[in-house]
Amino acid sequence: FIYSITPIVYNIGIIIGALFFTPTMGIKGLAYGVILGALLHLAVQIPDLIRHGFKYEFIFDFKNNYVKKIGKLMIPRALGLATTQLNLLVITGLASTVGGGSIGIFNFANNIQQFPIGIIGISFAIAAFPALSQFVAEGKTNQLSELLSQAIRQILFFMIPLTIIFLLLRAQIVRVILGSGAFNWSDTINTANTLAFFALSFFAQALAPLLMRAFFALHDTWTPFIISVISAIINIFLGIYLKNILGVSGLALAFSISMVIQLSLLWLFLRKKINNLQENKLLQSLNKISFAALIMAIFIQFIKTPLANLVDMTRLWGIFTQGAAAGIFGLIIYIVICYLLKLEEIIQLRASLERRFLKLKNVQSGELTEADEI
């Protein structure tokens, strides 16, 4: 829980800098907000560390074996982050050559698509990392493979229907979030089309952080770094080519293609390390998920027009109602079909929700048992 809220307090610091520091300090206030966020990021973790017996001692010893090991692991990780930023800088530069407003359209679409990636992909990767590290430390390769397989299937269970929603309801999503002020219908369409190309790689973007953390758990930070560099180079060259054909949307397509390639390379090299990623189970689940998602897509596409006739599509509430209703009904269809197909992931989700409900019920009634606590 503490680890998961650290990025929240980090962003709170940045927001404080934007709201309260910049009026008196100017643009430097944003930098001070970042510093405040970083300090909050650290401070929120200290009480829990103390509670677990952590005591700080100032030891200036670069010869310590653990310090050396951390240093070696940090170098490619830091270079990987730098590569990501350099890649973003180059792509932003390419967007500036497409036409007026292209940078804004690209950034708007990118920001929107980061939401499902952060909620599903990053969350699963962060949650799985401690267990992955423990299994590696204990030499339990089979359990490591099983955990990765389960996490991959669970991510796909969530990301594939979200991909359908972002593809079929992209205009509604963009219009509801951004459709005000000077953001006209043409801007909406351009941003929605760019978002659609980003959505094509939702599965790859969501799975890549998990596979990277599997490498980190194996104390291998160089392989993900090299793969990230290869992916960035592919992204840049494809961006140069596709922007002349599709405009700013071509940059999103280039990004998606590079992410799929990145995921494929991560998968191949990770499988070489642990020998098995339980592809048979993955294919079984993927077939059921894909079938349910296909029926969901047909239903959403079929119901969109009738819903548009029932609301005022010239008003924000009308667009929101149409998109929300189509998306919710589509998700219900998806869940029902997955349940009828006895998809393992939906059964696990139901069991998890039931356990949480029973635990909450027992807490409220004061009957929490030892099993509930576990």
C-alpha cells in the first residue's frame, strides 16, 4: 500500500508547486514542486520502514559488495530511463514538423492512453515484483513461471476489452475529456485517430513493465536496456517514415509497432532464461478472451447508433451518456461470455471479490477469524 501511494504524493508535490509556488517564483516554482514531491515520495515510506526495524546509519563504503551490486544494476536502468526521455524528445520534434497543433494532439492522445496502462499494466507489475524477487532468491523457477503466466493472463483479461472500448468509443472518450474551449471537432477527430493507433499496442504496453521486472528480479538490467534502445531506434525510424503518410497518427502507429517488437524481444529472451512461460495456458485463455471481446465489439458497434438517437449528441452529457452506456453494456456482455466459457481469470476475480466481501463482513460483525486475517 505504501509503495503504491508514493507516486501519488510525488504528484501532489508537483501540483503544490504549480498552484502555490509559481505565482511568486515563476517557472522555478515547478522545479521546487518536483523537489517537494521527491521529498514526500521518500518521507511517506520512512514510518513504515521504522516500524519494520529499519535504522539508518551513515556508511561511506563503496567497496561493500551490496553497494557494488546495486551500482552495477543501476547503470543500465538509469540509461534505460534516459533512452525513454530521449525517444520522447525526438518523437516530439518529429510531431512539430507535421503541422500546427500536432504536438498537442500527440501529447493529448498519449496522456489519455497512459491511464489504462498505468491502472492495469504498471499496477500488476509493481504488485508482482516482490513475489518474483522472492521466487528467484529461493530458486523456485516453476513458481516464478506460474506467477508470470497468471499475471500475463490477468493483464490480457483487462486490457483486451479496454482496447475494444478505446478503438470503438475513441471519439466519445476524447470529446468528453478534452472537448471544450478552443478544442474543436477537427481536433477531436485527429486526437481520437491518434489514440486508436496507440490503443493497438495496449497489450504490449501493459505486459512490458511486468516482463521487465521479471528481468530485474533475475538481476539482469542490461537485457531490458538493450531491448529498450532497439525499440526506441525502431520507433524513431518508423516515425520518420509514417508521419509522411499518416501525419501525427503515424507517430502513434510507429510507437505501437515498436512496443510490440519490444514485447516480443522481452518474451523471447525471458523465456530463454526461465525455459517456460506456460504458453499453452496463455493460448487457452487468449482464445476465450478474444472470442468474448469480439462479441463485445459487435455489440458496442451495434448499439452506438441507437443510443446516439436517444440523446443530444451536441451536448457533453449526451456524448458521455452514449459512450458510457455502450461501454458498460459491452463490458457486461464480455464478463457474461467469459463466465459462460469458464475462463480461469473471471473465476479467480470472482473468488477474490467474494473473499474480500466475506472479510469485510466479518470485520463489521467482529468475527474476523485467523483464516480471514491470512
